[in-house]
Amino acid sequence: MAARVPGSLLALLLLILATASPTGALRFDLRSGHTKCISDDIKVGAMAVGKYQVMAPDGVASSSSSPQQLPDSHRISLRVTSPYGNSLHYAENVHSGNFAFTASEAGDYLACFWAPDHRPPAIVAFEFDWRSGVSARDWSAVAKKGQVQMMELELRKLEGNIKSIHDEMFYLREREVEMQELNRRTNSRMAWLGFLSLAICLSVAGFQLWHLKNFFERKKLL
């Protein structure tokens, strides 16, 4: 009888296989004067990186051939927008480029390519590799220096906030210790004053009894 595999273990194995499968750049053909849009569903806080390059008519990538060897028709423009229409990256009439951003909105992000209109029409082939989430972690070299500096600034702000919270916690702890010590001293003093008040009351009561006894003895009432 075959052993049953738990559903959670099966889902975990499928997830590992999905993330371990290699994902390379995709090649697209774009007709001049037309637009091609590619979407990717990205969660809030996930990093996304992309790299694109025009292919020469012989199928060689522009990164390995001089841009002067490519015809004017083999240029593309790109605009990356968020689900609410905010522009995250824009490049016009380029042979290659890359972008990187951290998603501040959840939903479908669009990367729209278009090629300049030519007569006769031309077909522009380009490669596009767009990764997000876990698969984008190996792309730290693609991130722009300005974004790294912005991230460093945010980290320094968080460090300052954490230090302020840490100092505030130590201050509150010191204040708590002082209040506990004050409470102990107050309780000790109150107990001492209570015993002193009791002793005074007993002394006064005893003195009154002695005085009354002597008074009645002098009056020969006892």
C-alpha cells in the first residue's frame, strides 16, 4: 500500500521546484509604431528588477555589438507604471537599459514597450527579463545608486528611531526603578509613623489612666 504524502509537504515541494526552476530572459518581436505591454503582479514591499536589450537583425544582443551597428529603427522606448498609474521608469529610443524599484502598491505593474514608426515597417526584436520578490535578490547590482542611497537613508532613519526607542525604554526603566525605590521608602516611613502614632496613643492612654487613678485616690473615691 503506497504511503500518502501530506498536502502541506506536497505544496512545499512544489514551491521549491517552482522557485528552483531557471527563468531566463524572454524574447519579443515589436513592430515599429506599435506598443507591447507586459504585466507582473507584485506585492507591497517586494523588490522588482528588470533588464532589456535590443537584438541586432542577426539575432545578436545589443550589449555585445556596438550601438552604431544597429539601424535607427532598432530602438525602443519603455515606461513602467504602478497599478495606480505612477511612472517608475522611463527610457526613450534606447538600445538597452535596466530598472529597479520597491513596490509601494500591490497589484499589476505594467511595462509598456514601443518602437518608433518607420516606413517601411520594421520588426524590432528585444530581450526582456523582469523579476520580482525572491527571484530578484540576486540582482542587487542592477539597482540604481540613487535607490541604494535612498534605502540607506531610510535605514539610517530607522536606526535613529530604534535608538530613540531604546533610549526611551532605558529612561522609563530607570524611572520605574526610582518609583519603586520611592514607594519602598514611603511604605517604610508610613509603617514607622504608624508605629510611632500607635506608641504615642498608647502612652497618652496610659498617662490618662494613671492620672485618673491618682485623682480618684486623692478624692478617696477608690
